[in-house]
Amino acid sequence: MWTQNRPDPDVEVPEAVVATAGSDTITAVWRNEAGRTTYRLGDGPTRRFAKWAPHGSGLDLHAEEMRLRWVVDFTPAPRVLEIGGDDEGEYLVTAGVPGRSAVDPLGAADPATAAREAGRGLRRLHDVLPVDECPFSWSVDDRIATSGKARTAPPELGDPPAIDRLVVCHGDPCVPNTLIGDDGLWSGHVDFDALGVADRWADLAVATMSLGWNYGPGFDQTFLDAYGVADDPVRTAYYRALWAAT
């Protein structure tokens, strides 16, 4: 996810989502061109979120379910409540995590603070997730092998740079997937379907690129300073190219 895509409120809600919502209100909060949609079920501290993936959309909700069940023991992340599906698609229901997306109007109104907290939050994620205990990979080779776009490395990609620091990467650390609390501080992450072990620059390159998409130019250094790392143009360029290729 790169930017906060506001769905059409008139789009029909899948029957499976209606059934799992029960008496809760259903609000579509994000949608992409493949029909993947996230719904908020209810409001307040007991709210839930339902991800809907039509068959053929390319989103593997079972992969995210496994990653969420692992990561929630270490960092603020959505807790899995239910997974299911029907002839139309699959859904994954999770408990709400305190906070709002960093591209919510409150976060977007103060992008410098949001960029700082996104950097601080990603550093905390990288520091607390145990590499040796993580059963998932997001390595260059594995990303290329499992990509629907590139089964082999594009020649123009070149060889990957040497590993700077192996961490458990988020896999899509764009600012819409970063949560900011009412106190203005980082409060968690969402969308862990690609989580896995890789060089930290696989995350950093994507995160800084998303700043420009959501806030405009000028916030990369704020993010990197909050994370606590100097800019690395070579690794940044490589992992952005890998993202585009896979």
C-alpha cells in the first residue's frame, strides 16, 4: 500500500463480511484496484477490521494470518480473530490496534511529526523482532522467486549490495501502515503479509519512498534521523528497484 486509497462508499459489501460483522456498522476504509478492501466493523476500542480479498486478487490472507500470529507476541500489531471465505473471496478479521494511520488527516496535517514517528516505530520494530526465531524470509532471492512479476532477477537490477544489518522486516512499511496514537507518538503497525528476514534497507528504502507519495518531498532525513541511520543511496536505490521489479 502506497497511499491511502479512499473507497467508493457505494461499493457493495461482500456477503461474507456482512455476516461476520453481525450488528456492527461496516465502513470501507481502504480499497485498491484489484478489489482488495479493508472494512472497519464497529467503532471505538472494540472495533474490528476485516480484510477482503476476491479470488484472483493476488493477496494471500493465510500468509498474513501466519505472520500476524507470530509478530503480535513482540510488537503492537493486529490480533487475528477469524479467517474464512466463500465462493467470492476470503476475509481476515483482526482486532483494532490503538491509533490512526499516519496518513489520517491528523497525521497528514503534521507530516514532520508523522515522519519522525514512522522512523522511530520502524526502528523499534527492527530492534524487538527476533531474527533467529522468525520462520519467514523476505530475502532478495525469495522475493524474486515468489513474485508474480519477476521469476528471475531483471538484468538491470544487478547484484544486491552487501547486507548492512539483518532484521525482521515489516515488508510494506509505508506510512499508511504506520499507526500514530492520540498523543502523537507511534503506536503500532498493520499489513504484515510480507513480513520476513532481510536487510533493514529493504524496509528503509520503501518507507522513505512512501513519504514523498503521501507527504511530498523533504521528509526523508527526518525519518532516517528518527530511525538512527545515515542515508545510504546505494542500498536505497537497489531496494527501491527490487520493490518495483517484484
